[in-house]
Amino acid sequence: MPKFVRTVVILFCAIAASTAQDVQTAAKSATPEPQTAQSANADANDPREELAKMRTLLGQMQRNVAFVSAGDTPLKHQFELEIEMWQLVLRDMEKELNSRHTVPAK
């Protein structure tokens, strides 16, 4: 069991480090543009941007699961199941967003 906990901690640390590097790289490469308080609030609450961030994190999870172990272990299988679950959740969220933004014709 300690090996399982250690592997989970390492995986989450790798995800956090990868996310931090992506954020730093994006911050360095982005050109600063002045934003009003209203546009900054709109960006923070935009569900499409949140969905894009979640998809980015899901991609990182998929890349990191390859480093768990070489074979089909219970830990790797658990991570694969969690990735699949998040794919389903994100797909459903995207469908809901698309249906919410589609105005029915009268």
C-alpha cells in the first residue's frame, strides 16, 4: 500500500509541476493587454475557457499515465478509468454548453 500512495503522490506532483510550467510558459509568451474589470470578470467566469482548461489538464493526465508502470497494473487501470470518466464529464458539459447557447427557432 505505501507504494501505491507514493505513486499517486508522484503522479499528482508531476501534474502540478507540468501545469505550473505550462502556466509560466504561457505567461511569458503572452503579450500583456490591458483589460477592464468587466472583461476580466467575464473571462474568469467563461464556462468555455474553464472547459478548455479542464481539457488541457485531462491531456496532461493522459500523458502522465504512461509513466505509472509498464504493464497493466491496478493503479494504471484506475487512472485510465478516471481519465475515461473525466472525458465523459467534459463531453457532457460541452453538450450542455452548446445546447444552452443554441437559441431554438420560432
